Amino acid sequence: MNFKPLNDHVVLEPLEEETRTKSGIVIPDTAEKEKPVKGKVLAVGPGKYNDAGTRIPVSVKVGDTVLFKKYGPDEVEIGGKKYLIGEESDILAIIE
């Protein structure tokens, strides 16, 4: 499926955290889990316009793995799969 976000919006695929603790304890699926805050960028808009009418490009690109605000992006379901759509300002960092 192709996404074409507008302005400075970004489509993210949430990446689930490991279900094991560092000491090796397995966390069952029935346990309440935190919303993922790491995701892969699937699509990026062209950027916002500034006051002078010039487009400001988005800092992330397709394929980047990013950290984002826990409650920033909106969750949408398309074709039975969950995606997150948010603004560039919802992204906190690029993981290299």
C-alpha cells in the first residue's frame, strides 16, 4: 500500500519492544504493555511552508528508525495492519 502524507506528516510502522527482560524473564502477551515508542518511517510528506512561502524539508527519510512521543502520533488501521501518522515534531530522535 502506498502512503502519501501531506506537509510535515510522517507514516510510521510501530516496532514492538522485546518481550524479554535483560535478565531473560519472558513477559507474557497477557501482561499490559507500554505503547511502542520506536518505529520505522514508511512515508514522509514534502514538508511545511514557512511564512515566506518556502517549503521546509522534513528531517527524516523513508527507512529511518526513530523514537517518537508516546502519545503524539495517531494510530490508524489500514488493511488490518496498524500504522501511526504524526507530525515531524512528534519524532524525538533518529536511531543510527
